Amino acid sequence: GTVTDSDWKSAWIGLQYTLTDGFSMMSQEELEEIMDLATGIYKDPETGKELIDYAKEKRYIKDVDSEVMSYAIWCFCRGYNADAVARNLPREEAVRRFRYSFSFLLDGLKADET
């Protein structure tokens, strides 16, 4: 997509997002820096393994495609955050709604008990 100071447009998927007054978009460099920092968050601090791979190995979750699942979770979180900001939801309400809905995604990942 194309990013300006106040909006994001994607001709490929036909979406446009414009920030409300008082907010500005991060630059591509800022976004990449955050993504680099976030990479370490998704790893087990003791083993360095990606958390999804670790959870699969321990049979906490189903055998999913780790890369696809990581991206899906990232998109869900990012999209939810963008919507909450755009609708100016109070932080507590946004967190409550996120936890509620995200729990269903996580429940669907749980490994079958055998």
C-alpha cells in the first residue's frame, strides 16, 4: 500500500484508511523498526524458539503452518488496534473486546486432548 502522513491506501485490495485529526502515520522505516523489535517478543527467552513452534512441539496447539499463523495473528492484532483507534474506543473497552474475541482464535488452535 501507499502511506502518507495521514492515510494508507491499497489499490491491490481496494482499501483506504485515513487517520483522525491529531494522529499521524508511522513511516515505513518506523514500522520496520517496530517489526524488528517485535520479532524478539515472539520467541521463548530461554530457548530462542518461535513461540508457535514451541507450542506445537509441546502439543499445546495443533500442527499449524507457523509462518501463516504468525502472520494471521499479527494481522488480527494490527487490524483490531487500527479499528479501535479509528473509532476512538476507550482503552479499557478496546482491551476487553480484544481479549474476548482473541480468546476464540486461541481456543481454535488448542490441540485435541488425547
